[in-house]
Amino acid sequence: MEKTSYHHGNLKQELILAGIRMIEEDGIGHLSLRKAAAMCGVSHAAPKSHFQSKEEFEEAVKDYVAEEFTRYLQEVIDKNTNKNEIIRDMGRAFVRFFKDYPQAYALITNQKDIRICLSEKEIQKSNYAPFQLFVEQSSPVLLEWGIPEKMIPQKILELWALVSGLAGIYAMQGFNYEGDWMEMVNRIID
Amino acid sequence: MEKTSYHHGNLKQELILAGIRMIEEDGIGHLSLRKAAAMCGVSHAAPKSHFQSKEEFEEAVKDYVAEEFTRYLQEVIDKNTNKNEIIRDMGRAFVRFFKDYPQAYALITNQKDIRICLSEKEIQKSNYAPFQLFVEQSSPVLLEWGIPEKMIPQKILELWALVSGLAGIYAMQGFNYEGDWMEMVNRIID
DNA sequence: GGTTTTATCTTGACACTGTCTAGATTGTAT
DNA sequence: ATACAATCTAGACAGTGTCAAGATAAAACC
């Protein structure tokens, strides 16, 4: 995280990581470019070379968080052996992510460019990688389970909304409940 | 919104309203005490008499939003004639509120002192009025419908989480879908 | 290898913000 | 009418995002 020479070498990435640490420690309202610069041992105007504005910096932090979220989901996909369990696995990874990054929920809900289009017939391709990943993985499984094809988009959205809502409740109060929330997901799946 | 004499007369309330307008126009990250003061035609340090810090001001805005949310739910309770429809009515009011206040979702998920305690046996009394209202109204109805008593807390939480998740998705993309999301709620209730 | 070009970082400045202090104005109680 | 308390103003300070000018070093080019 320190710099030795005049040029840092990996500033952009480390500014983002510093930003995430700041958000997780003090909340999404306490993101500061100057503090991030200080954390990286660099002058207050150095970030300007990598982010033209604070908003652009904030976007980069959000993008990184979305990538991290995607990694959590991708990991269980890679490890999965029983296709019938993939939806439950992703649900658990979903909650686990927001447990590890409690402020991420507030961050994501504050994002405006996420497209999760709804339709009775189909779910259009989303620009939000975690959701898109969930759609791709769960669709064939639900179909195989005999869910009518035209019901699948709604089912997927229902699952995503439910787990999102739970994660949101958890995130707001620090995940102080370890009960069997998975039963709710099961009731939707079964 | 203007002041004529030296004393404003209703500054605290109008500062809060100005804060909500700012948030709804520019997002939750653009709340400013000085701008709120300017909107009310008052000097930059005037808010200090009513809010000791920006954080305290922000809390007051959040509290007001929670009260407004409660009013939306209370209204359908007061107007309700068929008890069997109260859960659906509240679900619709829920979504309607976040349609009228799209930034409210980001605001609420950024709140830390909301207590919605989960338990397999009971839902403890919540300090969040809208949720508490929903618990009180839906519990007897669900019981009357023959839901096993020990399943009721989970069912309530499931409904709340689902509608929250949907409202969140809607809020992120501007409620551009007018389809029959209510079917999802029905599937949980029935 | 020496030179030029480009990317990156620093310094200093500006306007804006939250916060503090001291003092001005006005409503309220005595 | 006077004293008191609540409310608002004015000015100052440190911290913030942003901009402009210049310093440094890496990369590209001959």
C-alpha cells in the first residue's frame, strides 16, 4: 500500500481497495478521494490521473464490488457437483457475500445503472453480472424440474427479490440471525 | 418556504422537507445542510439550532421518510373493508410508496438502527414502525387462513423480504415495469 | 544510447462544506 | 417592563473536490 518511487505503480487498483475499506468502516457516505490518496501515500491530486471526478471513482468502487459479488457466485458454480443444489448454493453465496461486505447492500441499492428488466415472457439480458449469472445457472435447472417455461422468469425474479430482501434486512442489523432462512428459499423452489 | 421576519417559525420541519427534495432530486449522497438552509432562505448556520450535526439532520430526514412510509400503510388499513385483502393492499401500498419516493429505498437500506429481529418462534417487536404495522395487521389474517402459528413469523418475513427486494429492483431502474408482480405475492400467501 | 513523448505525480489555489464562536434579534415568562 | 430562552446571523476554520502548472520518470522512438 506504500509507494517508494515517484510513481506508485498500482495506484488505481489500490485507491479502489482503499475506497472499499473506507466504506466498510464508515459507511457509503464517508467515501473521500483525499483520504484514499493519503491511504496510498500519495498526494491529494494524484487520483485525478485515474479518475476524473469523485463520481467516477465511486463508480469504479461499485464496479469492483459487483465483480467481487460475481466471484462469490462463480466460485460455487465452479465447485458445484450436483446441479440440483446450484440454486441453493448460489443463495448461500449471495447471503455470504453481503455478510462479508455489509455495506455493499447500501452501495448496490444506491446504483442507478443496474438493469434487471422484467417481462412475463422473458428476462432480458441484464448488464448486472451477478444477476445474469444467476439467470443462466438457474433457468435450465428450473426447467428440468418441470417448472412451466413461461413461469421461469417470474420464479427467478421471485428468488432474487426474496434473497435480496433478506440480505438487506440482515445487512441493516449486522447479520445477528443465524436461523434457517433457507427454508423460505426452499418453499419457493419446491 | 420563505421567511419574512428574523425568526423563521417552522424551520426544522422545512429543513427536513428541503432535505427530502434534495435527496429525491440528486440522490442520497448529495444532502447538504447549507443548501437546505439556503432553500429555506436562512443563514448557513441556522440549522445548528435544530440539528447539532449533519448526521443528526440526516437521521431526522430518515425518520420523516419512515413516518411517510407508515402513513402509506396506515391509509390502506383505514380504508380496508375486506380483511382478506389487507396483505395484498399493504403490498401494493408498499410498492406505491417507493414509486413515489424512489430514493427512499437507498436511504432505508443505509440505515443502521432498524431492528427487524428474526426468530423461528416469534417476531420480536420492531422499532421500525412500517414493519411493526405489517406484522400486526398480517398476523391475525394469516392465522385465520390456517397457517400454522409457528410458521407465521417466517411467512411474514418472507413476504416483507420479497416485496422489499422487488421494490429495490424497481427503485434501481425507475419502476419501468408495470406487470403482475402481485402474482408472486399471491403465490406466497396462497 | 540519447532524445522525445507520454503517463503519472506534486504543489498551490479556489470554491464549497460542516462546524464552531460570538453576538444580534425576537418571542415568552415573570 | 424586564429578564430569560430560543432562534437566527456573521465570521472563521479545517476539510473536501477540482483545477492549472509544473516536476518526475517510464516508455517509445530514432
